[in-house]
Amino acid sequence: MATYLELKAQAQKLLEQAEEMRKQEHAEAIAQVRAMIKEHGLTASDLGFAAGGAMRRRSGGKGSVPPKYRNVDGSTWSGRGRKPGWIQAAIDAGRSMDEFLI
């Protein structure tokens, strides 16, 4: 029967072999992809990559939301996120948010 140290050495050797195999397969995959890109004449934009190497965004970014509520002094709030102080003070004073709807 093998000792703990022998098994530990075998495990370390297997981990090293696995890492070497991973590196080899990684290099082979890169070579295959490069060959296919060359064969088909593909560009980075064909693959969905931006010129800088980053992936393009598919969805629209965060845009500004039109205001939904307005105070008498012209302050506005879209209704998203934390309530601004002026609307929270009005609610605390017993007023309704509907009074500020645009």
C-alpha cells in the first residue's frame, strides 16, 4: 500500500500533467480558430468584436428617463431610485405624490 507522501507526490505529478495537457489543447484550439479565420477571411467585426478587441454591446445602454414628478420650484424626479428630499418632505407632511405628477 502507498504512503501518504507517495500518493501526494503522484497527485502533484498528475496535476502537472493535466496543466501541460490543458496548455497543449489551448494552443491547438487557438491554431484551429486562426486557420478557420484565415480560410474564411473573417474580420474582428464579423465575429462581433469591436476594433479595440472588446465585445460590442448588444443591448441599449442606460439612457436618461424623462421626469415623472415636478415640484413648484422646478425640481424634477423620474420616479426611479431613492426619493429626493423635497418629495419625501411633502409625503411626510401628508401630501400625495400624485400632486407632483407631470
